[in-house]
Amino acid sequence: MSMLTLGYSVLFYFAAFVLFAGLAYRIYTYANTPSPLKIVVTPAPTTKAGVVYRMWREVVLFESLFRSSKWTWVFGWAFHFGMLLVLLRHLRYVLETPWTWVDMIQPFGIYAGFLMLLGLLGLWARRILVDRVRYISSPSDHLMLAMLVGITVTGLLMKFVSGTDVIAVKNFMLGLIYFDIQPMPEDLILLTHLGLVALLMIVFPYSKLLHAPGVFFSPTRVQVDDPRETRHVTPWAKDAN
Amino acid sequence: MADYEVPELKDIPVIPAIKEGAMAHSSPFVSRAPFQEPMGYPDELVDNWQEVAIEKLGDLTKKYRSLKVFLDSCVKCGACTDKCHYFLGTADPKNMPVARQDLLRKVYRRYYTLAGKFFPKLVGATDLTKEVLDDWYSYYHQCSQCRRCSVFCPYGIDTAEISMAAREILDTVGVGQKYCNEIIGKVYEIGNNLGLPGKALGQTLEDLEEDVEDETGVAVKYPLDVKGADVLVVTPSADFFAEPHIDGLIGYGKVFHQAGINWTLSSHASEAANFGMFIGSYDNMKRVAMRVREAALDLGVKRIVVGECGHAWRVAYQFWNTLAGPFDFLDPNYPVPQHIIEVTHDLIQRGALNLDPSANDDKRVTFHDSCNVARATRMGNTPGGQFILPREVIKASVNHYFDMAPETIHDSTFCCGGGGGLLTDDLMELRVKGAMPRMQALTDVVKEYDVNYLAAICAICKSQFTKTLPYYDHPMDMIGSVHGLVSEAIQLGTKE
């Protein structure tokens, strides 16, 4: 086994561990931190089913963002929706026999990469050009965008310019899954692509990327508007004097 | 008129270019010993304040899921940056909701996140220094906790939650705000924000009965501490004598009179306001709320109705059941608590009131959705009833009604600029500038429809507008109670 294969194998096991353990810990913490008061932002649904629908609109359509800033919505939605398609398309590299629908979305997933890139560049432009957004940006906000742009660009390069040995990549990935390590192809663009993906997995639970699980625990959005009908009591609040 | 520039109203609303430090000088008076001690807070900055503040911050993130999730989840997308009335009025970038949150978030990151511990510069984490603490005191008292930012945030991050937490930390290290803490002290000691003792309140209400009888020829009652009354009304103490608030109280009395409802006020709970919310103190909020439960039990009432007060309605609607419930001793046929607008609306629907809108034909009315009512409560059974019911009550009482621009009403409404414990003379500049977005929308309907009456259902809004309207060339008496309109329109002696 080459040093490269060993290095990337260790990196991916580590990244996967950090991602899943980190996220599990975060979600556990959020779920176990009490919400002592009803603080839902109204008008809000008065039933649980209504809340599910509200969250669906929030997570799928980015409804609140649409109301607040059309440009941010266009770029943000293009990026996230593009990324979703791209991720689904990538299932073919980790499934021995990809499901039919994974095969069917391949053409869309390929071009969704451009949608992703457009979204990222738009968001980045806002961060630089709009004085208010520039003011609130930290170096990490730029680095996060750089990392995602790096992943997207290297991916597109492999697809449309240089090409890479996808059979070998798939073998490497399946090898990781079945604990039967296979050689990592020596392709600089691929190595950059996968290195950045591993980095993304590692920083995910320790960064603002936590907005992904966070939104499902945001009391202002997920609570039911029924404080008069149902008494809401949590442990520490009950004991407060 | 003032030693600062009153914001200029443009033809169309403009997002200002940021001006760093524009409001860095704005801070309310710091609370002193007589107000701090009864609330259990130190009366000056404690020696180990850094340690205490950091520990308190960690403690709060374990007690409030909102705080924890909000501190972790912001992606700095900027959607909120042009949504705060204080930013629009002052251009100070620290008044952008995300930047206001970041004052606390950067300290949270430094002490409670891995990235902030190891790479503070990279993620914008900083040590808790005296400068940061001063910034907290200044800018967390430039937030009226109106939640407009939360409506527009893709994750629902609510700066009100952050500013409440920050104020509680500030109180814990000994730098409380005088205005709020002094008032909470008065509630404990005397029973209401204005420090009006029970006897004086009784006298005030008797005088009011005489005035109303002189004017209308009908003996409308304004009862106090009547045991066995059906309805306990809890209303902001400003309603007892301040203009234009009192016209609202007169209106409540006329509504109950015509509907034949037996009601009472309470000297024990002679205040609907609960400033415990503004300072983020669960314990104080609970203590203030318990007075209402005690009064209801003591008087043996069947229903509790809340008068025209924005944040009080939020505390009552969202929190009372948790803080002071369960209210299983009250009549289950009515929601607990009920808003006076819900009561009047219901009576209008049932034909129990005789209203003649032509009595208000001198008025061309618009309605200011108060922030807490709009974004933290509901009226009636339908989401959004808090926008519909007050307008229907107004429209039943006046013939000329006009809404302000859609992006400035309903849940997009702008705060009056005086909410969240900022309604104090030592923050006048902030209040005038923060009123700008609402004044802009108001001025537009004044120009277009000759609107001459701004109706509101919040004591803070009414006081704030009385002070700030003249800065924008509107008469101070343009602001009035919704029940002031009902009071004019109701035809006493025709139904009862």
C-alpha cells in the first residue's frame, strides 16, 4: 500500500468519524437543552402538522430568506439545490450497483455543478461588494467559500477538462466502506478534490455549517403556537422561584 | 430641537451606508444600589467580572436552547443587516442584528468553541475585555427586542433572545440598566411601573367615573378590587392617567358597561407590564407574573383580560401559562389570558355593541402593528388574527381607515423605537432615530391619504410616538388608543 493510499484512507476514516460523532454530539446537545418558554415567531402554525409544513417551506424553499433578500436567496438556493443534486449524483461512487434513480439524475447532477459554482460566486461577491456583509465577514467566512469553490471547481475540471479514472476512485471508496483498502489513484486534481471534501467533513461540526442541523432546533420556527391551550413546562423552569 | 441630526425622510426608503461608531456614545444610565440589591444583583462591577460573565454565558447556553442554537447557527448571510430600525435610523453597523449578536457570539466562540480557542482571529473570536463589556452595555441597549430580524432570518435567529441573555449577564456582573431595574423595583414595592399606590389609584378611578358621567351622562364604572367580579382587567399603568392611554381605559369601561360584563381592576396587579422580560430574567419575570395569578385567585374572577400593551401581551400570551399557570380555576370557555381587542371584537361580532363610526368622521386613521403583538402573539383562533382583529375593531369604529406600506405592517412592522426597556429620556437620540422607519411609512400615508390619527395598542408605542412625532413634523396628539376610537364611537344608553 502506498503512503498516499494510506494517508487518504486514514484521512477519510478520521473525517467520517469527526463528522458523524461531531454532529451526533451537537444534535444531542441541542435536543437536550431546554426551551423554558414558548418563543415562536408569529404568525405561526397552531398544530404540529402546520409546523412540519412551515419547516418544509423553510428548508426546501428558503422562504424567510426569500422575503428578506432576493439576491441572497437566488445565490443561496442555487448553491444548496445544486449541491443536493451533485451529492445525489455522487452516490454512484459509493454504491456498488447504483439505484436506477441515481443513474437517471446523472445528467442533471453534472450540470448542477455549474449551478453550485454560480451560487457560491454570487454569495462571495455579496460578501465583498455589499458594505454591510463585508463588515460582518470573518476570514473563516471567506475560507469556507474558498473551500467550497475549490471542491466545485476541481470536480468540474475532472468532469469537463482533465478527466479522472472514476473506476479506480469508486474502487477506493468501496474499499473504505468494506474495510478492504484499494489504491488511491494518483491524480493531483482528484487528490485536491477529495482532500478538500475531507476537510469540509472535519470542520462541519465545528463551524457555522451547523446551521444545517441548527435550523431544526430553532425554537422561533419549530414551536407550535399554542401557549394558551397547552401549558409548556421544562424542568429547570419549573423549579425557578 | 436636539444636538444630533434627526434622520431625513427620503422619497423612498434607503438603506444607509454603514458609519462605524455612529452610536458608540449611546448608553442608558447605569443602575445603582437601591435598585440592584432588591433584585439580587451586585450594585457595581464585581472584581472578577470576566470570570463571572463567562461562566454566566456558559450557564445560559445550557438553560436556553434558543441561545445555544442561535450562537452556533448564524452563517453571516447578511439577510438581517437592513432589517433593524435602529440600523436604518443610525447607520451604525453594530446595530445590524448579526453584528449585535456577534458582540456576544465572538466571546462565546472564544471560550466555548474549539475553533475560537485555537484560531480566534480566523473565526472572529475575541477575549472578553472591558471594551467588549462596554460595547455590550451600549449596543444591547440599542435593541428593542422587537424580533423583526428573526422574521427575516433563514434560521429564525432572534436577536431579542441574545440581547436578553446579554442583559442578564450584565446584571449578574453588576452593570444593570437603571430604567428597567428601578421600574421592576416599583412593581414589587408599590404594584405598578408608575409607583401609583392602591389608594391613589382608587381615587383616580373615581375621578375618571365622574369625568365620564359628566361627559356622557351615563354612570360607567371603573371598579377596583371588586371581589366576585367576572373579569379581571390587567392593563399598563399608563392607562390610568397618561394621554392618550387613558382614552383607551375609558373605552374598555364603556365596552364592559354596554355588554353588561361585571369587571374589575386590581390594586395588587395594577400593572400589565413585565420588564422582567426586557432584562432577560426568568425569575423576575415569573415574580411579576405571579401577582396576576394571586390577584385573580384573591378576587375570585372567572376570566383575565389584558389591556392595550405590546410586550405585556407577549408575556401574557406566550409566558403566563408557563410562569403562573395552570389557570384551571378560570372559566374554560374563554382563552386565558384574553386580549381586550379579542373581547371587543367578539362583542361586535355578536352585535352586543352599538358603534357609530361617524362619531370619528374627523379622523383619518392608520394602525401601527406593535412589534410584540405582531410577532410574538396571536388574537383569535387563526394565525395572523393579531393583524385582523384590531383592524376590524378600528373599522367598526371609524369610516376612514388606511394601511401603511405592506412592507412596514403585519409581521414586517417596524418597532416604534422605544420598546425593550429603552423608553427612557437618557436614550432620546436613539429613540428619535429608531422611530425613523415607522415615521417614513406614516409620512407617506399622511401625504397620500391625509391620515391624521395613528392608532396603536401598546403603552410604550403611545408614549414613544407622543415624544417622537414632533421630530418628524407630526403633531404629538396624532397617536391614540384603539379603544379611544371605540370609546368615541360607542353609543351609550342604546343597548344596555
